Amino acid sequence: MSGKKVLVLGAGLVVKPIVDYLQKNGFQVTLGSRGLEKAQGLVKDSGATAVEVDIEKPADLPKLEQLVKDSDAVVSMLPWLLHATAAELAIENGKHFLTTSYVSDAMRALEGKAKAKNLLMINECGVDPGTDHMSASRVMDQAKAAGGKIISFTSFCGGLPAPQSNNNPFGYKFSWAPRGVLLAARNNAKYLSKGDVKTVPGAELWAEAQKMEVRGFAKPFEGVPNRDSTQYKQIYDLPDIQTLLRGTFRYAGWADIVLSLAKLNMLDLDEKDLSTTTYNQLMLAQAGGSADVRPQEAVAKAVGHPVDGEVIKAMEWLGLFTDNKIEAKTHLDSVCELMKKQPTMYYAEGEKDMIVMKHTYEVEYSDRTEYLSTQLVDYALDDGTTSMSRTVGIPVALATRMVLEGTITGSGIKIPIVADIYNPILDALAKEGIVFEDTVDKVVKKEN
């Protein structure tokens, strides 16, 4: 038994596997959350302790600081804007800090203090970011060690309904807020394509969707670029890279729907008085149609899809062609409100999610070029544990264990792109049933 103590902050959807894994492996977990009842439900039967504490309440800070002092490591699963506050408390009190979120500027500002106290700040240790870094770095580091040059690297990941639970026209279910998903659909993207930097405005993002085959699935998925991929040339140390793209997976059809909404300016965030407007009226206005034209026909013409096609059918199913009054102040939120009211856009009891991840690599050697791929397909468990919670939660739980047991050493900010971190975590994940499959898809010999 370890006897080491871990403070986990936040009681979101992915926290339970963290608590369960650490408790099962001899650590004593305290789960701190502003919602005590929810936290108590997550620690039930695990042996962990639930405590009510709110990091945003000044009156709770003394209590929180004592919880930190009583722990050996702090894991923050709070909203990302609060990670730096949690990290600062951890560092001030001489504790290691871990999270699954991207490294922020606020986190970088704390690195000097962490190094001065020989403390680790493990970031990006979930699934995406997290095991995407680990699984790709393992393959690329092996190729580099064998004398290969990485010419092309792509990486796509998506949290999606498992095929048997995929029962709505969007091919998507929310495990987090619909607004967050639609806001992400507005993000600009930047990536490398055959040596050229490509910049894509958010409004055109979903026009970039490409078909992606994944072993085990009859139909391809859609992949679109996600934010700035070009920074990974330096992060992954890829001096010869010509194509570099990290992106998001969706079921086929999502891209056409979201791109059509963007064309209609239905992802706009400007506040307006829409209280007297119906969805039919709004859609007709956004499509530039006249009053004597059916909204469906005007929209079909504006977005370039047939009126009896899947895009218009999905919009109808959602409720965009009704005489219901709009209960929102922005176009984007008017879409969100409809999504919230559709039961099949959320996971019902017994329905399963899955994580699908795929990397592709082109590696050039002196005598050949190899085309490789890495794939993960992970499904929710029969006991109701979601794939999202397992693949996000277990990696950071493993990292916490390895930091406290001395397997992972060093100080300052670390992300899992070095063998000393990714190898033990990937090996341990395989024992938990989360397995990445590496494949040589094709080898092309060079002519003498």
C-alpha cells in the first residue's frame, strides 16, 4: 500500500476513473468539489473522501490550502481557467501538480517556482491531449532512432456515440455543453500541407473535412483541422516535416450540417432581440428568401443541398423549421437551445460512447519510404463507465501514481512526449484494456 495522499479537484464526468484507479492502487484520495452531493456519489464504495470546497470562493481558500498541505499531489479536473490557481496553491505548499488540459500561459508563468522546489507540473495527460502525444511520439521516436525522417504526420481523435447508440441525424451526442461544441466549430485552424502553411477561417473550417478510413468500420469518418497544428513541428521535433495536421473526428454528415449552419450565419455570437422571431422566420431571413418561399427551400438553395437531402432533414429534425419562438439572444444559442431539447443528442441509460483515434505517418529512409498508422478504438464498458472518462481519467491517474512512486522524475512542466513518461503509461494503459495498434501499411522501395 502506498499511503500517499492525492487531492483531486473537480467532480466532472471523467473524474470517477481517476478516483477508482488511485484508490485501488493504494492511494488515499480526497475529492474536492463545490457540489458535495455529486462528489459523494463519485466516491461511493471507493474508500475515497468527498469534501465540499469551492476554489472560486475566497472564504474557502484556507480550507483548500489545508487540503493541499495534507496531500502529496494535486490533480486538477476543474475548468481550465482555474488550473493555474490550483497549481499555484500546490507549488506554494510543495506538492506536485497534474492536469489533463493544455499548457496555458498562466501555467508557464509558474514553472520557475516549480523548478525551484523540484516539483513536477504534468499537463496534457488525458486522451486528447495526452495519449495522442504518447502513442504518436512512441512511433516517431522509434523511426527517428532508426534513421528515418518524418515527412508527414496527421492525427485525428473524436469522442462519438458507439455505432449501436448512433441514433440521431447529427451522428453526435453531448458529453459536455452543446455551446462548447458549437463554439469549437467556429475556431480558426492552421496546419502544414506539403510544405505550405494553410490557414482556415472558422466559417470555412468544415469545408476542410476529409474522409478518413478506420479499421473495423465500414464507412469512413470525417476529419477536420483543430486549431494550430504548426506548433507541433517544434513540440514533436520534426525538422523535416512537410505535412502536419492534428484534427477532430466526426461521423460522416456532421461537416455538411455544421458548414451549412455557418453559411447561414447560425453560429454567430452577436446579441440580438429574437424574442418575437420564430425559427422559420429566422431561417428564411438568413437564407435571403422571400415570404412566398418555404424556409426549407430557401435554405436548401442558400447552402447548396437538396431540399429532400440529409442536411435539410437534420435541420428539420432539430426544429429549425418551426413556428416556435426563439428563447435565445444569439443565433448560436438558438441552435443550442434546440439541441438541449433533443433527448437523443444525449446519452440515455445503456447507450455507449467510443473514442476513435488515428495517426498516419510517412517516414523517409535512405532506401525506402514507410507509411505507418496508429489506431485506438475504445468503447464504454458494460457497467456504464464511459470511454471518454476512462481514456481521459486513467492516463492522469497513472501519471499521478508514477510521479509519487518515483517512476516519473524531474521538475517543471512536462507533457507526455518523452519515453520516460509515455512508455510506462502506454504499457499500463494496455493492461487496462486501452490499446494502441501500430501498423505498417505500405513500404515503397527507392530505386538505385
